[in-house]
Amino acid sequence: MKKLGILFLVILAVFCLTGSSWPNNLASFQGADYERTRKLWLQDPPMVGTDVVELQERLKELGFYQGVIDGIYDFEVEKAVRDFQIDNGLNPDGIVQDYLWIRLADKEISADSEEKPKAPQGEVKIIVDTFKLRLIVLDDNEPFKVFPIAIGRSSTPTPVGNFKIVHKAVNWGTGFGTRWMGLNVPWGKYGIHGTNKPWSIGRMASHGCIRMYNRDVELLYSWVKINTEVIIVGNPFGRLSYNKRTLIRGSRGSDVVALQERLILLGFLEGKADGIFGYNPEKAVKDFQKANKLKVTGQVGWEEYQRLNL
């Protein structure tokens, strides 16, 4: 038992030491779960993740950090956090908690002087434009209001397709701002929500969710009901479509939906495109590879993308 315990610790250490991409890979499977605010502080091995990337980016914008944006919470990042805390009259403990994200956002939060528009009078639909980073509210299919948003990073893209709002919550959890509207994305947990990082609006910054200013999401929240239609427009292969990822068993996302739809159209796959690359899609890919005299791997790389005309 003692040997097994030591082996477990060794394996865990290997993940931590070699896997700065580990959190990103997990985030691509469970978008919303990785929007939650975790406590960041200096550890050995160091903490890694896209939340550290956001911290580094913000500290650099504010002039406290001059290092590389690598998502690693190291000594240089801790020093920048302590300097920020000292400059803002806070306890310089080098620990990043929710209150510190709020202080990092102080200069970005301003009062909304615009008069709040009246609520839509007809059927509400939502269009999320991932190209122009905006959310459009339709009132009986007519444009009613446009809001700026943040979407997923290239490594954790926002899902593309037609969805519905299936869950609504107030103050759902730290990192989600004041409102949460969950979507029925079959391959992960994604939603439209507020943020404690308002400087990220207008960027590719999230783990796939759609972020809004809290004042905007509170307004939207009051207009939508469960089953409100949400159409997310974008490239299923990400904004860098020339850099398609290799799809393997276990992959999830809009690009898997596009693959499944093509395999169904060609007669290699039956059922519904759900964005989850499981046993049946893998078998369908192998059958396609055999039929096209390709190396049978069950994986979708550049040659398969070309042959499938994706």
C-alpha cells in the first residue's frame, strides 16, 4: 500500500510538472467548470492554467508584471501580485482570491449612464456573433439590442450551433458575475454569464462560455425565459481554421459535430451529431479511411479533413 501511495504521488507530480496544458485540455471538455474562480498562490510545483494567463495579462496591463504570458504562477507573478496589493493598500500575501479579481477590475467598472431600454414585447431570440464579439437580442426576429461579449480562447472555443437556455441562476458562483444562463450544449457545460473580469469583454478570453458585463447580463436575464433560442454563429473549427486540431476518441466540440454530420451524410455513421467523439464515430472514421485507402487510425488529421472536404 505504501508503494502504491508513492506511485500515485509520482504520477500526480508528473501531471503537474509537465502539464501546463493540462487545465486547458480539461477546460475544453467542461467549459463552465473552469470559469469558477479558484484561489491562486505560489506553490511547488507552480499552479498553471488560463486563469493564471488572465492574471498575467491584467497585471501587465496595469504595469505590475513584465514577464511572459505563459500561465505559470511563479515567483515573478507572485511579486507582481504583492506589488499590486501594496499599491492598493491590501495585505501583500501574494494570494489571488475573488476580492482581488474585483480590485483588479476597479478601473474597468463604470456606471451605466444610458437609460435602460424597455423590455422586448415579442418573442426573444439571441444571436451570438463570435466573429464580431457581440450578442444580439431579437424581438420578433427584429434586432432590439446589441451587447459586447467575450468568447472562448482558441484552445477552449465557444460552441457553435443552435441551442436553448435550460438553466437560470442568480450569483451562481464566483467567476460567473451576477447572472448565469446555461445552454443545452450536449458535450459540456456552457452558458451566458457575467464576469468579475470586465476587462476581458471584447476578447477571446473564456473557457468557451459567453461573458458579458454584469449590468448587461442582468438586463438580458430579465428578458429571457427557459427555452429561449440561442444561435451561436462562428467557425466550428475555431477562428484559426487553418490550424485544425487532430480529432481522436474523447474529443468534444463543434468541430466533432461537423465531422459527425459529414460522416452521416456520406453514410458512414448513423444517429445524431452530438459533438462527442466516441466509439461509433471512431469506427465510422476507420471505415471511411479503409474506403479511401488511408492509414486506418480512427483519428482525423489533415488528410482526413481534406478527403472529407471539411
